[in-house]
Amino acid sequence: MTFAFDIALVWLDLAGVFFFAVSGSLLAARKQFDIVGSLLLASLVSLGGGVIRDIILAAGPPAAFTNPAYLAPPVLATVLVYFLFSSVQRFTSLLVLFDAGGLALFCITGTLKALSLGMNPVAAVLLGVTTAVGGGLLRDITANEVPQLFDPRDLYALPAFSGAALTAVLWTSGGFNALTAGAVAAVVFTFRVLAWRRSWHIPLAVHGWHRPGVDTSEYGRRD
């Protein structure tokens, strides 16, 4: 990897960390956690996917433990939600929007890091998806929410998979650059938000099964 590529990857990663951290702090606020719980949930969702990625890649200690810059976004997100939440608490969609932003960036950075270290494109796509959904899975389990990854009324992994696949195709064809990276992130973000707003879904595991009733979780409210 070139130095410029390393720097760009870190900045993309940090942006994804911030978006996911805000989603964690917003969920903590909804659950009426204290500020320490908010910080811990923000850290778990924002750093968890990257830690899983770096452990699988065996590329040394996870970046979250070697670069202090990764600790700043969760702290910033916690402080922002602490002071601003009272004015935005009616808009549950903010949580989904920030989560979608993190998902869009992490599926790209996870795939890029895997490709740059020599993984084949298929494995890189799978690792990109794992990076994108891993933190959210940890967040939802910790906050006693039905994980979005397994919610039959929603699409979560599919937008991440589409972004990771597009990244791998662009990388292998030599078409990956800042402009195409922004386009991929926009596609994933839009796909995720539209899927949530319009209740898009895919078939259940068994033909003929019917979906459960209206979702009353934090993510199920389309306000």
C-alpha cells in the first residue's frame, strides 16, 4: 500500500467510526443509559467491526488499539448526543441515517484493506460485509435489541454486500478512486435508507412462511 492510500483508508475508517459511534450513543440515549454506557456502546459499535477485520487479516494489532485517533470519534459522538439529544429525540430516523453512513463506509474500507493485503476478491467482499455489520450486531445485542442483521422486516447485510462487491469490482478493474468510492458509499447509503423507509425485504428461510407483525423496536419506527 502507498502512503497516500494508507492515509485515505484511515480517514475513511475514522469517518465510519464516527457515524457508527453516533448511532450507538443515540441508541444508548433511547435506552436511557448513563453517559458511561453511551460511550461504551458508541465504542463497541464503531470499533467492533474494524477489530474483527484486523484480527481476521492478522495484520498486527487492530488499528483501534494502535492509533489513538480511533478513540476520538466515540468520545465526540457521546458528547454531541449528550448535549444535542433533547432537540433531536423525536427523530428516530437519525439513528438509522448515521448507522447507514457507517455501513456505507465500513463495507468499503473492510474490502479495500483485505484486497490491499492480497486477499482474493470473494474473500475480500465477505470481510467487507463482516466489517460493516459486525459492530451493529454487537451494539444491538448489548442494548437488548433484535439485531438489524437478523430482522426479517428489513435489509441490512444486502446493502453492505452490494457496496463491498462494487468496491472489489472497481479495484480489480482499476477503476477505484475517490470519485467512485463516493459513488459506492452513496449507493449503499441510499439503498439502506430506502430499504428501511419502504420496508423492503427478501424471502424468509422457508417458502410459505409469513412475516411477524409490526415491528415496535427502535428501528421499526419510521418517523
